[in-house]
Amino acid sequence: MAAADLRADLSCSICLSIYTDPVSLPCAHNFCQVCIGTTWDTQEGSGAYSCPECRAEYQERPALYRNRTLGNIAERFRPTETECFVHNALLTHYCYEHHVCICVSCALAREHRGHRVELLSEASERTIERLRREATDLLLDINTAANNVSVSGDRKSASYSHTELHYPQTPERFQGPQVLCTRSFSSGRHYWEVEVSKTGDWRVGVTYPSIERGGDQSCIGYNNKSWCLCRWSINNSYIMTHDSNNTKLPHILSCGRIRISLDYEAGRLSFHELSEPIRHLHTFTATFTEPLYIGCGVGGDGTWVRIIS
């Protein structure tokens, strides 16, 4: 398995082939120059660029640095990379358990029997499609917005409105000043960023779709169906809250940009302030049992929340 292990180390996680002109990202992960360029082209206009490996996000498209050492090693390995070193046959399939490309004979052999194996072309296309899906815009669902929440035309911002907006009545609509996104997460790892106002009362987090839409149990963070970071303007404090259990942060946020990270299967929801340096605020742990929707709340003049990515 030594050669197979080396091949895995020399394979781009996007195209699943040996690196061609490998470049390094600021997070230190490597990709083929064309592969990462194509991936970031699909993220153009989303507000951020992310690493396909660790999901680190960048507000501007990062400069790529050629990894000459990795490129030289990959080049020496490349002459045999289209053939199986065991059967001298073309590599046509991809084994997800071992993360290596294999030939037809390998796919039928005992070593890979029972593993998830598919054609290399299909595996590559599946990876690219997954990256495209994960780059999908996050948009606010105006059908959930309370009548005192104004949603911007691009459906990325929510702000408090003193004027009753008289939205059509829908079962999903909140009575209190809150709104959800259209997209939910029921598996996998996901990252997004929000900008928040420096004034007013706001909250950002996630919630199950079964949250109440009115009454005491409808406020995000004040029930066992939601988790959030909120700002209380009365004493300029920042609170992490779930099921009405509050954890006050020991400091005031120094910038208005927050990254929220979800690992659904691991049951982790983390909040980071995107200051210099990035500061971890809090991590909730839970066993999630329903899809999670991004949600936010706004209260008071000049209060707003904007989803960046």
C-alpha cells in the first residue's frame, strides 16, 4: 500500500488525479492550479472564497503560490500515474474508503470488495458538483419575516422597521422580529459569515423548522430548538444562548463580522469573531435531530444583520 499511500498524498482532492501545477492556499492546502481556479470561479459573487479542504474563507480571492517541491515530486510520479502499479492496467475507478484511484481488477479484488467504488470520471464530477452546491447563495426567506422586519432586495439583509410592512399571512411567518434563510442543513460541515450592526438588539444563529412562530417559545435561543449569539443594547453585552441558558461573553466584540461553523454529525456549532487575530467566541455541543435553518433577529432603530456567505 506504500505506492497507493503516496499517490493519495499526491492527488488533488478536486479532480482526484495527480497534481498538475500544484499551488498552495494561505491555509496550506494544495490543489491543481486549474482546479482551484475553476472552483473559485463558481464562487464569484458569493462574497467569499473558501478552501475545499478546510473551508477556510477569504473575503478576497487569495494569491496562489506555486508549490515547486510538491510539483517536482508529482512530476516524478506522473509517468505511471495512469496505470495500476499492481495490474499494469488503466486507472478507471475511485475507491472512497482508501481514497485512491484503482483499475477494474483492483475494484473486483478482495482489498476493495464491499467498498464504495465508482468510475473516476463520475467521482470527479460528483466532487465538482458538491463544491458548486456548497457555494450556493444563502438567501433570507421573506415568507418567514415578521411584519417589522425589512428584507433587502437581494435577500441578504434584515433590518428592524417601525412601520408595519403588512406581509401576506403565512404559517411560517414569525410574530416577533425574526427571519430565517431558505436553505437548511441536515448533514455535513458548513460555514457562513454575517455582518451585524453596532447598535440595537440582534441575534444570529440556527434553529429547527419546528420552532414556534409566536409566543414565548418563538424567540431564537430561548427554547430547546435553537442556538444563537445575541447582543443586548441595554448594557452592550453579548450573550450565547440556548434553551434560555445564557453565557455572557467576557468582552465586547471589536468588529462587526462573525463566522458561524456547523458540523452537523459531530454536533458542534461554533462562533468566531473575524477580528485580527480571529477570536473564538463559543461552541455549542448538541445532538441535532432536525434540519437546521440559519436565523436572525433584529430589534430597535438602526439594527440590521447581513449574510455575507
